[in-house]
Amino acid sequence: MSAPGLPQSLKTNPQLDRWVRFNADRTVTVYSGKVELGQGIVTAIAQIAAEELDVSLARLAIVPGDTRCSPDEWYTAGSQSIEVGGAAMRLACAEVRLLFIEEAARRFEVSAAELRVRDGAIGLPGTDLATSYWDLAGEVSLARAATGRAPPKPCVEHAIVGKSAPRRDIRAKISGAAFVHDMELPGMVYGRVLRPPAQGASLKSLDQDAIRSLPGVVGLCVSGSFVAIAATREEQVVAALEAARAAAQWHAAPALPEPGEISAVLPALPSTRSITSAKQIAGPDAVVTWREAIYSKPYIAHASIGLSCALAEFKDGKLTIWSHTQGPHHLRAQVARVLGIAQSEVEVVHRDGAGCYGHNGADDVALDAALLARACGRPVLLQWTREDELAWSPCGSAMVVKLRAGLDARQRIVEWRHEIWSHTHLKRPGWGEGVNLLAAWHMDPPFAIPPAKDAPLPTGGADRNAVPLYDFPTHEVAYNFIADMPLRVSALRTLGAYANIFAIECFLDELAAASGVDSIAFRLQHLRDARACAVIETAAAVAGWKAGTAGDSARGMGIGFARYKNLSAYCAVIVEIEVAEKIRVIRAVAAVDAGQIVNPDGLKNQIEGGIVQAISWTLKEALRWDRERVTTRSWEDYPILGFDEVPQIEVVLIDHPELPGLGVGECVAGPTAAAIGNALWHALGVRARDLPFTPERVARAMS
């Protein structure tokens, strides 16, 4: 039984020996269920552990995301690695430290309060009484549940947390030792999957003997419409895939909805309406002006530059999968279910992959590799194609947001209506019922595609960040949930927050302009949260914001603000853009309040990367389809921001070491999009409300 009041990760994994182990070579290993996705979290959690244990970072190793030994911490998602995973590690290590101090106090017959720990050595200052974690490891059992009785170190005593530490994942990534793509096992072969030409298409015929006879082919797995090929060399399996693609015949898929502008497509689909948040404060001033606007966001791909990949091996009666999954324990359970074997016969070991922004193809490719490894009896390294990534990986749901605001005679917002049309934003493996893995739906017999449902508030799915942080006396959030989807969707960075923040912050600018009030002053008039005001004011000061300055038809400046999920980090972004044949962001300033900062450089990395990705989403990215299939299949169809388009970025951190740490990984996307939209208005006097802001869309908005 876990103690009440513990972080969720520690409640579900209360045994202390699941978190910490002292080794014979006088090192310490800590175990985390939060995995490295390029966000630097393994470094930050190692800092937290080293701080609470009072050991040097050089003496501490960390094992993330290994079902053989790491705690089950759900997914590495939702910007919760520090808020939940870090908090759990902090309390677990604080309690381990206390247990060893208490044992040393009993041995020395002194008060525990008199003892000090320094790099794992425990002693009484001014005496020769000394021991260590490793000397006492045989006496102190960590096979016990955490109680939460050990207070973490006060922030004034921190020597590691709050200081930048070198990223632990960089050296291996530079050398090629980190990525699952570069792994090799004895007897390993290479795999590819032949996908149907469209969602809903099914295999009619395939000359399997012809494929098996191709050079190097050592395995072919055909089950229903799932077709996977293994060959001894990479170029051989690529050639075999092309031959299979040419030879396969398919039954046609059902027609997709007519493509068009998202703002027209989504509201036309069948949906179920509900009110997910409402507030009414009696006696607001009467509305004298109503204003309304509609915004849209397209389906967006993960578009990782590297491809989804996994390595699978059956050996000694067990299946081991090396995967860049965000949820190793959930993937383990789902793969075991599909293969019809016990979970104890499956292990999932996290290995680095390409940048991960949510539920991408990592889990799907892991099942692909497992099925093919079972079929051919050899370890299989299976990689997706670019076409697989764009046409088959789950994408971020398209959204339409309709906003309506009522202003009183003083030009203050007194009523706010926020209405959403969207699909689910969460169909991860292990979320809800059934199996959410692509190959499982194509096998014979197929696993049913689980029914769609979304995450409830306060974190929310499509309605994430739809509840205004601003002080509006009356608000209502309505969600038109569209269960049937023309494209496969699931979690993409920020879920619904990107579209909701973009819409809210652009609409606020419209209201400010209509009221003749400066954009920043208008926001501050409607905010009571001092930390929110501080990030806006800080960003404005650093960016050199001057109220009343007009754009010049070529350059403009705009702002966007949000507190991610209304629970995590506060972020304000101001951008400067240049408008010629296309929009170019030339400068971005972000002010961020994430409470206690563990690794300042790592946090800045996250904000910088989030700004770059949000610029790419806002100016370029959209998946497209016709009545038959997804037509986005290559980089030519799906351009992303280039290195030569990255702006000057400045990140200002507002540190509160006395407060809990807040998640930052997703806090900047929505404010960046809104800032670009508002900068476009400042430059050209144009309100573009449909993403992305391609030259064609901007021209249409101008007309």
C-alpha cells in the first residue's frame, strides 16, 4: 500500500528498490519510467536524484523506460515528466537518504539530525565516525513502500538542481550508439511492411512464392492485410518491398469525406455536442457589443526527420523489443495481447529514436517487428518508410474553433463563448479499451479499432486550454465531438491547446484593436494571476514592445500568451516577422515561468525547439487527402521549416526555486502561433484565421 498524498508515479510504484540501487563499485543507479525523447528529461531527473541522495552526478547512472527494471510511469507525455516523474524521484530519493541516515545514527548512537551526507559518505562532522550508502546497503532494505515522510532538501541547499548540466544523451547520439536504428544483434535481418494503398483497403492477392524467391529474402509474414518482409540486407528488403507493392492487388477502401477547407469540412461531419466547462458570476455589466470569429487548424503530421523503427527478438522463450515508445509498459501489454502470450514473456527496452512529439509510429513499428521476428525466427530490425510515416502514423486532429465575446461599455470582456469541432486527441496503446496498434487492425482475424473518446478536463483533449485563464465573468466551452475520422488521429504535441490558444490569443488581439487598446494592456486588464502578468511584462520588456507603434507593411510584431493546460508553465511569446513573398519569423522572444528550474539550459532547449516547431506548423504544415486516400506521402508534399528559416530566439526564464516545477515541453506552441498571427495583422492589417499561413492563404485573407 502506498501512502496518501504521494505523486501518482510513486503511488503506483511505491517500492523504493524500484527507484534506487547502490552498486558494489560505489555507484548508484536510479530507475525512471520517463524516457528520453530529445527533451533532456533523463539529465534533469538524474539531477533531481543526485541532489536528494547527495551524490555526484558522475557517480549516478539512470535507467529509463526498461520494463525489466524501471517503474511503470504511464507515458512520457503531457509535459508531466518533471511535475510527476521528477516529483516521484525526489521523494523516493529523499526517503532512501533518510533511511540510511537513520541506520547510521543507530550504529553511531547519535541523532540523525547531526549526520551529514557528502557524495554518498555519511558522517558526523568533527569526528572520525563515517560510513556510506554502500557500507550500509546490506543493512538497509529498500524492499519497502515509500511513505512520503522524508522532506526533500530545501531549495537553498541545492547544489545540483537549478544549475545547467551536460546532456547525458548527446555523446551516444553523436557516436551513433543511442538510436535503435543503429542496433545490431547476431543473425539480425532487416524488415519492411507493405501497407494497403489507403485506410480501409484490404489485400485481394499476393504471389507469396515470388516474393520469397527474391534475393536475400528470409521471411514473409502475411496475415489478412498485414504483409511484412525480412531480408539479410537493407537494400534487399527495400527492393523486395517495391516488388511486393507492384505485385499486390487490393480491394478498394470506402470513400473519404470530400476534401476542402477544414472550417467547412469538420462542422459538416456528424458530431455530439456537450458543454465541458461553464462559469456564471452574477451581476456582470451588460453586454453592449458582440464580436465573433472562426479559426481552424489542419491535420498535422509528426513529421520526425528520422523514421519509426524497432528491433525485436524471440530468445529463450521471451520476446524483447527495443523501441522509442513513449510508454514501454503499455506497449508491452498491447503486444502480449496481440501475440496471445503472457506479459511476463515480453520485455520492452527504450532506445532513442527521432524527435518524438506524441503518439507517432513508434508503437506500431514495434508490433510490426515482433510479428515478423516470430514469423522468420530471427532478430528483426524493422523501419518504416517516409510514406508510412505521413500516411499511416497517427496525426494531430484538425480543429475548428468558434469564439464569441461580449464587451461592456468599458470595453471589458464580460461574456465568452468557445465552441470546438474536433476528433479525439488520444488513442495511445493502453488508453481506453481494445488494441491501438496498426498491424493488429490488419491481421486475420483483425482486432477491432477501439471506439474514440477524449481526455476530460482539467487537462482535456480537444478542449485543452479552451477554458480561459483570463478573468471573464461568464464563459462557456462547447465541444462538438466527431467520432468518425477521415484520417487516423491521436496525441500530437499540446493536443487541442495549440488551436485553442491560437484562436483565443488572436481573438483577444482583434478585440483589443476594435476597442482601441494596446494588445498587452488589454490582456493585463483581464488577468488577475500575478505570474501570468509577469511573463507578459517580461517578454514585452525584452522584446522592446512599444504600445501604439504601427507596422510598415513589411514588418510586424505580435504577442501570444498561455499557461499550458492552465496547470503547467506560463509562457509569453513575442515575434517579429518580415512579409515578402512569404512570412518569415526573424526574431522570437519567450518569457517562461516553470516554477523551480532543474536544468536551465535544458529548459531553454525545450522552448527553443518548441518555437521552431510551432513556426513550422503555423507557416507550412498540413496533411491532405482526396476521396480515396491520404495524398501527403513525401517531403515534397509536406514541407517543414528549414535550417535557414530559424529565427533569432531569446528565452528568458523566471525562476521560482521555492515553488514546484512545472512542465514546459508544450507550453510555447500555442503562444507562438498566435504571436505570428497577430504580427501579420500588425504588419499588413490582415486577419488570417486558418492555419497554416501559406502565401495563398494570406493572399486570400487580404482579398
